[in-house]
Amino acid sequence: MFNLEKVDFANLSPYELPIWRRGLIKVLLKFKNIWKDDKSFLTVYYLLRMGKKMHWNNPQSFTEKLTWLKVNNRKPIYTEMVDKYLAKKLVKNKIGEEYVIRTYGVWNSFDEIDFSGLPNQFVIKTTHGGGSTGVVVCKDKKNFNIDTARNKINKSLAMDLYTTNREWPYKNVERRIIVEEYIEDGNGRQDDYKIFCFNGKVQFLKIVFDNETGHHANFYDRNWELQNFFESDILPDDKVNIPRPLNFDKMIEIAEKLSRDLPFLRVDLYNLDGKIYFGEMTFYPARGMDFYSPQNADKYIGELLLL
């Protein structure tokens, strides 16, 4: 059905945004508060970041369609889904409490946290933080630098993903701090499966990993076949053997329950020694403007998303 260019995985190099476009993006973001109209802001942002025009009337590629959804698909429930505290309640009701990582507490400010009452290992998160920007991991409380953690968390609390990237679901998230249980498998790993769901159906997933050759991310379809596309800043490694989880069908079932009736949702799940945990839900991976290779991959993925 799709005709992707053949890629030599052994001879790849990361894509880097031209300096002049990076400079213009910095200028745009510096004056982001001046732009009151999301559509016009995203038109300029898309052009500078992606290097091509945004087609609002007939979006075709994956990045175009995600950008279109930022403006044209807004429901109050999305705010709860991206809130790292409220999302746990939604997930508990939809798929069961056994998939939800334990929360030790929720606070409005860092200095309210009672560290004496926390276990030796834990994870601090801001409820609205994107990616790893608002995450601090403590594996040993004796060696935990509270001042460093405070600086990172407070910096995250000051971030505004809506204004910066026009990611509407974050606009009304109450900025708070949660501390949750630290989880890992018997080998000290946290295998994170980022599952891409299109119109309520799992099409593929991304697994990020480190090996002796560096930091990589492979894409697999729902049949666990390695895909011939990738994100241009995190290269794949087709030589690594990542086994299909024994309960992978259950992971697909969970992801499709959480993404039901939605045009697009990425559901992040952990699978640790066969135990599945919910991670988070994302509407716009990499602000909805990631770079995919080969050249026609963005359009290929876009064909999976029906608006």
C-alpha cells in the first residue's frame, strides 16, 4: 500500500536544523506572547522548523495533520489526559488501577514536599511538563541533590507548553508537582514503549534504547516487524534484537482503549518483567513537528491519520 524509500541503516547521520532557521525560531519564540492567533503563529513556526509550507486546507503529512489538530481538535477532556496527576484517575477508570504507578503525593510548590516521608527511591514530576523537562529521578536519597532538583522542577513549573508550541491541551493544566514510585525491572531497566494510535488503532510503536553504538530508537509495527522509517535525530539500529513482549497483545489492547474515538494519540507504556504500567498520553510527539526519514516517511505516516 505504501512505497517507502529504501534506507541504508548502516550509513545514517542525524538531521540538524540549519543555523539560520534555528535563529529565526528563537526570535519567533522570544516574541511568542505577541501572537494571539494560534493558526498564524503555527503557520510561521511550521515554515521555519519544517522548511515547507503548512497546508491548512488540505494537510497530507503527519506533521501537517498534527499541526491542523492543534487548532481544530480541542476537547476539555484533553486537559485531563495530559495532566500527569489527573491522567492516572482516567486510566484507573478505563483500564484498571493495577496499571497505574503509585503516587506518594501532590504539591503546589517544591518546598512543600516532605522528603522525610518519601522512600529511598522516587520520581518527581511536574503535572504539565513535556518530555523529560519536568522529571527528576532519585535512586538513592542519601546522595540526592535537593537544590539541583528544586532548580529543575521550578524551571519546569515556569514553562508554558501552550504558548511556546500552541499545544492546546496544556493551556489549562494546573501546574503542580507529583512524586511517584520509582519502577524498574530486574535488570535495572525501564523499557518504555511509545505506541502510536491512529483513529483508535495501534499502527506502530517506538522503542528508545542505548547500546554499545549509542542512543537509538527503532520503530516496529503491531506485528513486531522493524519499520523502514525513523526520527531523523535519533537513529535506528537494525542489528539490535529487541524481543516482542509476551504480553504485547495486552499492551495493544490498553493503548486502543485509551485512544478510542481520538484521531491520534501516543500512549506510553512500561513493560517491566511482564508487568505493564501506564506512562503518559501525548497528542503531539516532539511538538507535532518531528523530522522523519526517509524523505517520504512524513507523508506515509500521515496517510494513517484520518481527519
